[in-house]
Amino acid sequence: MKDATLQPEKLDLRSHDIAADKVAELLRLFPEIRTEGGKLDFERLKLALGEAVDVGRERYGMNWPGKAECFKTIQAPSVGTLRPCPEESVNFDTTENLIIEGDNLEALKLLQKSYLGKVKVIYIDPPYNTGNDFIYPDDYTESLHTYLQYTGQVDAEGRRFGTNTDADGRFHSKWLNMMYPRLYLARNLLREDGAIFISIDDHEVDNLRKLCNEVFGEENFVATILWQKVFSPKNTARQFSEDHDYIVCYARNTASWTPVLLPRGEAAQERYVNPDSDSRGPWSSSDLTARNYYAEGQYEVKSKSGKVFKPAVGNYWRVKQSKFEELDKDGRIWWGENGGSMPRLKRFLSEVKEGVVPQTLWKFEEVGHTQESKKELIEYVGFENTDNVIDSVKPTRLVKKLLKIGTQPMAGDIVLDFFLGTGTTAHAVLALNAEDGGNRRFIGVQLPEPLITPESGLRTIADVARRRVSRVVDELSKEAAQSFEFTKNPSQNLGFRVFKLAESNFTTWDAQVPHEEGTLLAQLEKHVDHIREGREPDDILYELLLKSGFPLTTPIEKQSLAGKSIYCVAGGALVICLEQALTLELIRAIAALKPERVVCLDEGFAGNDQLKANAVQTFKTKGVTSFKTV
Ligand SMILES: C[S@@+](CC[C@H](N)C(=O)[O-])C[C@H]1O[C@@H](n2cnc3c(N)ncnc32)[C@H](O)[C@@H]1O
């Protein structure tokens, strides 16, 4: 009888428990701050931290109307899910790339558990807030509902939201309210040695820098890159021709992040010569004097021919005399062809870094310009209506350069772009992998923002991205098939899985409904079968995968067991069973597989508490660490 009270845990369908994890960590570190209700006593925490806490009233920092709501937006759990769409995907079964159609705030929330600390590079190109671009209206209590309205999934008509105009009294605040929660959630996904690159222009660059200082930490600022985006100045500009955009880069942790060095260009290589046939190989020389004051940098040196040299007035040697003599003895001082010129320091190619560190000025000759990006887009998408060519599209070469700096070719690095637009980042990942034989993977998120004029099969920017990336896949697959080079191997992960944001497959108990007989009864009825109508086993499977913290490309194997079906995830680490009628035989067979975790449908037990208790016991004895029902 005692066994009948045993219950599996309920899988929390509303959790993306990042904040809860942080609170739990604080409670672990400072047990004295736990209040009776298991909450956190902030005053005691301040005492525990002692002098490390700044209790002054005036603080340096950034504030704007709506900032407090941003925290609620971050903490409000997503009630959405990502439904797989194999019919819109390319090579669904083999690819590890993802294109998610939907609002990126919801998508970032849904990805939190499965991709926490796994992303090597994030590149985003958010709306610049020029006054013409659309800023997504987040409402923290109804964020998914807003999206469903937008895409016409609740109203018959999809609702167009307006642009954020200058006339709006909250012009910058709206943009900041949109960006803050997204950057906050994105940071959680970055690896310790990862970095984020953000395209922006002068409309919001100063706000973006301050925002990033707050989210990523000022100490993690790496650089602001200037991208020369036009190939000829705009003489029609009223004051200045705006020739560049910025790309702001922050590391998740500067101590752990290093850029991949870029190959030394031919010109740089040619600077290394060997006129004195030095056995250490080619070298280049640099000035040994500088204007910087150096107390030990004023002395005279004599060449072999007896000529005396000292720094010009106001200059100093960059090394002290004893160091100079040591370098000279080691043949590292160059006195010129004739042995009697101003001495210079030799730097050997064999001793300098393998490649060159990236510079902050990126010229269009190397990374492309806006006209190039539009041409690329037209080439791959084949628009009938050029109005649809969005202005903000970036050249693939630009994103490729970011990826060269931020990723290792063969480490399976994940690249995330949650403002994917027309798919440039996905294109760049595939193209770079094809060039260097790499195995980088991408995750792109894009809103189905309507095109100005729908045309053959293309209604939204998300459609454009899918068409472009599938054509890139076609092109690269053909090239790979024709090539015998090792680097162009077919395992290059050519394809993408499409997922679409939708309401959760499970109707959740709505605690907000008025506690009146009629509404409560209606809610109870809705809850009897709590799987949303029209949802397929695959929909449920991927939702459970995310809730259980597995990436969306985890291998899943469908197996027959005791006359029923189960899904073995990640080689059997997790078993998911979506059977509506569970049997003891099936439970025993699942337990015999010795999975770490098991998830079953609650209705599978059909109210049979004895069977449920047996399941808990059976799994426990076979070492299953977590058994949950939904
Ligand atoms: C500047 S464009 C990106 C262009 C992209 N880099 C390219 O080369 O095509 C920004 C994109 O973000 C999308 N976007 C805006 N708000 C979004 C949201 N809340 N969720 C997902 N995408 C969003 C817009 O539809 C737009 O296509």
C-alpha cells in the first residue's frame, strides 16, 4: 500500500530556470541568507559580502524607462515550443544546422537549457533603430501571444506592427527594452572562450556599448571594428558621406578568449628579408628609439667602424644599455649594409606570431560592401521584385572574416545569429566550411517578417533565408560531388533543420483564470487531455528534448519494445515514451535498457497509481536517476 504513494516527478514545462539556478547557487554559497520560505534575504547577503557591496545611493550606470520590466521579461518562462518542419528543411536527418522561425526572445529562452555555455560565436545584426525599421514589441506577460498575433496564429489576419519612429517619445528606450533581454539571454549561451560580434551604426552605437558593458562587463570589451561599407562616397549626403558601420565585439571572458590569428598577407611576408644570411632565417627590423620618456634610455653606442650613435633630441632608446649590449652580442642589432648606420632591432619571422592579429579597420576590398551583399542576395534568391532586397543585408565575406577570427575550423564550433535576416551568417558558415574543410555548425533565428511584396513562394524574410541557404547547400553539394579534394568531403554538414515557434504542445494550467465555477470547469476539461490538438509525436519529442536540456540535433532512435514504441535519445541516456497506454511489461523493458533518465506521458498511466508506483520502484532499482511525467 505504501508503494501506491510513490510518484514520479512532474516535468516542469514552464521552466527555463536560469534565475532560479543563480539563486540556488547563492543559497549554497551563503546558507545564512535563506529565509523561512526558502527565499533570499538580500540584507543578510549584503552583510555577508561586507565591504564588497557599494551601498551608496548614487550609482554610475545606465537607466531608461522600462529597464525594470526587462528583468520580468527575462524571467517570464516561455510557454512556447519549437515544432520541427522536415518538409521545409534540407537533409533534416543528417544536418546539425538549425533555422528557427520565430521571435528570437522566445527562441533564446527555449534554447537556454540545451545550449547553455555551448556557443562559440554569436554574430547579430539587429535593427539599427534608424526610425524606419521595425522594433518587436515585447510584452513580458504576453510575449508568445504577441508573436502569435503577429503571425496570424490567433487572429485570422497577421498583425503588422509599426516602425519605431523618432516622433515616438520612447525612441531609444524601446530599442533598449528590445535589446537588453535578448543580449542577457544570449550571454548565457556563450562558451567561456566565446565572443559576440554586433553590427550597428551611429544611431545606437553609444547605447549599445553601455548596454554591453552592463550585460557582458566592461572588462570584456574587445574592440569596435569599423567596416567600410561603401565603395564610393555619397556626395548627395547633406553633411557627411557615411562610409562605415561598426561591429562591436565583447568576449564572454577576455581572459579565456583569443582571436584565431589571420594568415600573414603576402605584403607582410615580403617585409622579412635576410641580407646578412642569418641562420635564424628572414627578419625585418624596427626602430630602436621612441619619443616615450625612458630614464635609462639616454646613452651612446658605437658601431664596429667606431661611429657613435645616440637618440635624436627628445627621443630615447627603447632598451637600457645592458640589454642593448646583450642584443648586439646575440646578432640582433642591425647596423645597416655598411655596418655603420643607426642601429635597428632585428625581428625574426620564426619568432613572431604564426599569423597576424586582426585589425579594427576592415576595408571593402577585403570584406565586401553593401552593393556586393545585395548582388549576392539577388543571385541566390532570384527576386522578381527588387523592393524585397532588404537594405541591411551584409556581405558573406564580412561574416566569413568574423568566423575566421572567432572559430576553429575543426572543433565543431556553434555559431548563433538570432537576427538572421536573409541568412548571411548561415551562408558564411557553409561557405567557410567548404573552403577550409571545417565542421562549424549554425543556429539562425528569424522572424517571419512580411516582405514588402510577396512573390513566388516567398512571403517573409524567413522564407528568403531558407531559399537562400538551400541554394547555397545545392551549390556546395554539387561542388563537393565534383571535387576530389579531401577538404570538400560530403560530411560537411550541408543542410539545415527548420523549427517553428508555436504554443507549447502541452496546455498548461492557467493560474490566472478567475476562480469561478464555469471557467474553472472549462479549464479542468481542457486539462484532461492536455496535449494540444493536431500535435504529432515529433512535436512532443522535440519539446521534451529541450525541456530535458538536450540540443535539437541530438541523435534519436525509435525502438519497438514490448509491442510499443519508445525513443532512445543520445544513445539511451534519455528514454522518452509517448504511449497513451503504458504496461508493466513495457516499463520493465525500458528499465532493462538502464537509461539515466525516463520521461513518460502522465495519461499513459490512465490514473493507475499502482502502475505508476511500480514504475518509480522499477526504474529506481535499475539506477534510473530521474523519472518524470508530463
Ligand atoms: C538588420 S536585419 C539582419 C540582416 C542580416 N544580417 C542579413 O545579412 O540578411 C535584422 C533582421 O532581424 C529580424 N528581427 C527583428 N526583430 C526580430 C525578433 N524579435 N526576432 C527575430 N528576428 C527579428 C528582422 O526581421 C530583420 O530581418
